[in-house]
Amino acid sequence: MPWTIEEVLSLLRNEYDVQSWWPSSSAFEVALGAILTQQTRWENVLLCLDSLRDHGLLDVERLAETDIHILEELVRPCGFYRQKAHRLQSLARHVLDTHGGEISHMLQGELDECREELLSLPGIGPETADSILLYGGGRPVFVASSYCLRVLNRTGACSSQDYEAMRKKMEEELGPDSLALGDLYALLVELAKEHCRKLPICRGCPLETRCSFKAGRT
Ligand code: SF4
């Protein structure tokens, strides 16, 4: 019988420490990190956030008004730097124009409306929007990244390759518990990186005793 989601969460909490998994000083910084992390490593994101901080650009108004060419140079280590600079500045301008510069105001409205608003901005897809809502706004959403889809489908805890279906399923399973939803996402990413890679390393995986994929290989 496959693990339940509650069991997966409990087992992985014993295995990995994700308490400071998405460190940041503000919701705006989380949002910038969520855009910068697209298609790059987290180390590069930290480098760029440090540069933005050094230039005083973790501030909504200053980022909205800064020269785009300066911004491009600062985010160059994250790749796709022109696109990403444009996305960061679009977000900042939207927060400034529509929410008086307060991203917390933007993230605390009716959840579906907040999500739609984020999705309407350049370069913000479901995974980025949900990361911002969850880690920046503390809202109870699940980030159904490809890592999560892989682990949950292989174990048999869930069977869907569709982002929205998986997101809703996890939100139903864990209820309005943003801490549990955030931990589950972070823990599944950790497991996917250490064990459940494209070519899985099942030996030593905390879920191996009741994993459908593992059972099918033995
Ligand atoms: S046992 Fe193997 S396939 Fe199953 S979750 Fe662990 S690493 Fe992935």
C-alpha cells in the first residue's frame, strides 16, 4: 500500500531539515528570488539577490525606477538576464502602481484573485506564482514542481502529471496549513535531488519500503 501524504510528510521531516529552506528578509525578496530561480541554480539567485541588496534594489520603488541596463548586469549570473530584469521591474512597477508599493497587500487578498493577478504579470507562471504566495505571503498553496510530480507519482502517493490537479490534491490533503504545504514542497525537492533523480537511487531512500516504482523494479 503506498504512503499517504501525511506519512510522506512525517517521514521526510525526520530525514531533512527545511526550516530555513527559503531564507529572505521580505515578501518582495521572495518574489524576486522566485523569478530569478527560473532555469538556474539557487547559488546564482543568492549571488544576484546580494547584488540587488548592495545596490538598494530590494526596495519596490527603487527597483521600479532603476535603469534597466543596470538591472540586467546585476542579474546576469542567473541567465536570461534581459528577460529576468524586465520581469523583476514589471513586478515592482505593478506593486507600486496597484498596491502602493506594498507586496503584502497584493498577496493577502482573496486567494484565487491573488493568484490570477500574479499570473497576469510577465514571466510569472503557476510555479513562480505559487512560490510567491506560499513563501512570500504565507498562503496555503502547493508548488507542484516537476520534482514533486516525479516523487509522488513514483511512490504511488498520487497519480497525476498535471500541475493544477496535483496542486489541488495536495491542498485538499493538507488543508489550509501553509507550513505543512511549504515543508512538503521543500522536502520533496530535497528527496528528488538526493534520491529520486531521473535515474533514481532507491537504496537508502526514506520511502523505498512502500514505493510503487521501487517495487516494480525488484
Ligand atoms: S524508492 Fe526510489 S523511486 Fe521511490 S521515491 Fe525513493 S528514490 Fe524515488
